[in-house]
Amino acid sequence: MAKKPGKRPKHIPLRTCVGCRLVLPKRNLIRIVRTGDGVKIDPTGKLSGRGAYLHDQRSCWEQGLKGSLAHALKTELTEQEQAFLRGYMEGLPPDDNENF
């Protein structure tokens, strides 16, 4: 009689940070989504719309706001959206001086 296989490891979805291009578990990143109402931060990760992911580090947000975030969302960020995202970025803790 054959042995039953052991438990399978739980699947962990991976996403790429558009700022630093590191691939990490989805739960470690912040999702930004383009909806019909504009660009929003999606803390639940479940809003419908085109999404992109960023670390919770200012350097990734600065890099993303230079253009890679808009490219990933396939849209142009308005001044209001950029101001909103920069305001959120200011609330993030300062970067660790660690190299990835």
C-alpha cells in the first residue's frame, strides 16, 4: 500500500516592487491601484483595477514616482495623485541603510 503524500506547502503569491524590482511575497508590499476614480492605495489588495506594488521604503516610492509606477499602471499620474502618493510616502519610516 502506498503512503499518503505529506502536506503541501502553502502557496505564497509573489509580486515585484516597481521601485527596486525585487520579487517578494505579496503581503510585504503596498498595492497601488488605478480605478475609474483615479489612483488609490489599496490596503486590502482586493480593489478591482490595474495594480502595482511598492515596498514600504521611501527610496522605492521615490523611484516609483519618477515614472515606473505610472508605466506599470499604464496611466499618467495627475498632480493631485502625485501629491496624494507623496503624502503617503512621507508617512513611511525612513529607509534602513541596508543593501538588498
